[in-house]
Amino acid sequence: MKKKIAIIGLGYVGLPLAVEFGNKFITVGFDIDRSRVNELKTGHDSTYEISCQIIKNAAYLSFTDNLDDIKSSNIFIVTVPTPVDENKRPDLAPLKDASTLIGSILKKGDVVIYESTVYPGATEEFCVPILESESNLTFNQDFFCGYSPERINPGDKEVKLTDIVKVTSGSNPKTAKEVNDLYKEIIKAGTYCAESIKIAEAAKVIENTQRDLNIALMNEFSLIFNRLKIDTQSVINAAKTKWNFLEFKPGLVGGHCIGVDPYYLVHKSIELGFTPELILAGRRLNDSMGEQIFNQILKLAERETIPISGANILIMGITFKENCQDLRNTRIIDIVKKFIEFNCNVHIYDPIADPNKVKNDYDIDLIKTPYKNYYDVIVLAVAHDIFKKNSTADIKDFGKESHILYDVKWIFDKEFSDGRL
């Protein structure tokens, strides 16, 4: 059968996937956001992850928000977001909507592959019943499923989708082979076929949970070393001379993966009667780091007799990671809120972020350029390359004669800042 692929969701995960498959197979990128579809039809990607030329070079790729345009597809790949709600519980609404949509047009012989991060069992326990109900077809008899967790690193222009080994799986051995063979067509780094969908789901969710816990450990170290008045980076430099030391660094943990995925595993674990203590402790610590950073700045201000109440504050960077427009779950906002509590005049400067998106998501107006000799506190919050190109003198010029420079991301050597995480 000739492969006709539909990619459901055209964000940071779906678009690169659609482009790669669109180089080899008839591929339709589908999204309910008409403005997103229209911009992609012109070759423009507002996330700046994929260039116009690369999009236009995908000879078999088209974009649509019309369900009729994907009815003839026989492979559906779901790349919708899986966030958590305000109570840190999995929000499966996008996954439910995507499954409902696909189920309404599902045909005998079709394969539905999920890439969205979920808890182990979600594909077969949550998504499949929706597909069956909407289509009146029988799972593993009339249609089949696969799971291949996304492995995309937004903002990374060097290591791309095709350079990262892809885990695959299927609802039976035949489907597993078909799914694995499909991804082999585009993944230069190779694939790994897991024994089951549930194992592939679990592998994805522990990848980011492990990273979250390692960063939490380094964050705790940094809080200890700060009280010892020794520099965390200097400690890490010494420790990493041992061959098996893992070089994680402290920091703010936001985004759509590391700060979210552990809650999916926690949800399923609690459902099974076990409350994971270590995972939750790591999450609590990482979620507290914005306040911890503010408290360190507060102590520095007291030392320098700089009143924080009503102070002029410059925060450089608001995206959740460097060189990336993605604002989802950015923890910079925690620092902003603390300064606002002290009636500070907060300016946020981030030439990478989309000002309209920042305004819409956080009701914050970005400044176009910082003022000279104006700020009492400067916080280097995100390690954008564009910030690294500045000299320390350039950065310090933004501050008053007496000011504090706090370097969250260790952009400059320690002697150039008054404090860092």
C-alpha cells in the first residue's frame, strides 16, 4: 500500500517530522490553528525552527486545517502537546481531541502513531477506546497503533530530528515492524524497536524525569554551596575530573518536557497505589528555584545597601531555554512575580521571544532595548547567544553606578558577576 501520512499538530515536534516525511512520502500537515497553517503554506515558520527553503523543498508536503484533506491518509501521526493543569495533573484534552478527530475518519488498515509524551498505558487505555468509539472499528483487527516518543531539541540547529535515535513500537509484532521501518526512512541515527507500546511510553517519561532529578540534585548542591560561600561551577569543574561524574548544572527547569513529564509518571503511579517521593521532591525543589534566586539577589542587595522595594530591574531573557522562542512553562516568570511583589519597575529584554506571544501568555510588554545607567539589578536569566556576544562592560553599562549583576546561567566568568546560581 502506498504510504500517505497525516501529521496532526504542527508545533515544535510536528513540523520537523512533517518536513522529513514530506521529502519521501505524500504527507499532509494538519493543524486546527488556521493562522499557523496559512503561514506554513507560505514557507514561514514563526518558531524559526525550520527555514523557509527547507519547508518548500519538501516536495510531497502540504498543509491544511480541513479534515477532508487528510481522509485519504493511511498513517496518522499525533504530535499534539500534553501539558499539565494547574493542579499538576495530566491534561489529555489535546490528545482526546486529536483521537476523536482521527477516529471520525479512520478506515480499515489504518495505523495511528502517537508521539506525544504520556504515562505508560495511555495510548491503549485512553486513546484507543476513543478511536474505536468514533470509528466503530476494532483495535488490532481493523486498525493498529504505534508509539514513537518525540525526541526534538528546540533551538538546537546542530543536532536535528534525523540525528537522534528514535524509539518505536507497535500494537502487535507486524505493526511494530511497520512503524520501525517507517521511521528508518528518515532517521539517519537509527531506530530502537521497543517490546511494547507501554515500554516505549515509559522510556520517554523516564528520560526527562531522570534529567529533572539530576538538575534538582545540582540545584540543591548550589543552595548548599551558596551558604558555604563557594562557587558551584568551580566545584563541578573539580568533580568532573572523575571519569564517571555526570556534569549536570543547576538552573531553572521549565519548558514542555522536563518540568512537565514527571507529573505524568506520578499520576499513573498514584493511580496504582504508590506515591513516588523522590520524583515529587525533585519537582518541588526545581519549582522553587525562582524564589531561591530572588532570595539570593535580595541578600546581595542588602549587602550593597540597594533598596529592592521600588527598584529598577532588568531581566535579560524570558524564554524557557536559550536560542529558542518557546515560552511554555518558563520559570523566569517566577522571578518576575517576586520583583513585582516588591513594587519593582521590571523591564524584560528578550530579542529572541515573540513580543505578541509574551503579551498574550503573560500580559508582559517586552522592551526593545535596555536603558543605560538605569537599573539597580540586572538578571542574566537566559543564555541566548546574542547575550553572550555582549561584553561584561556592555551589560554593566545598563546598571547604575551601584548595581547588582546576577548571572543565573553562568554566561560570564564568576568574577564579573555579583552572584550566580
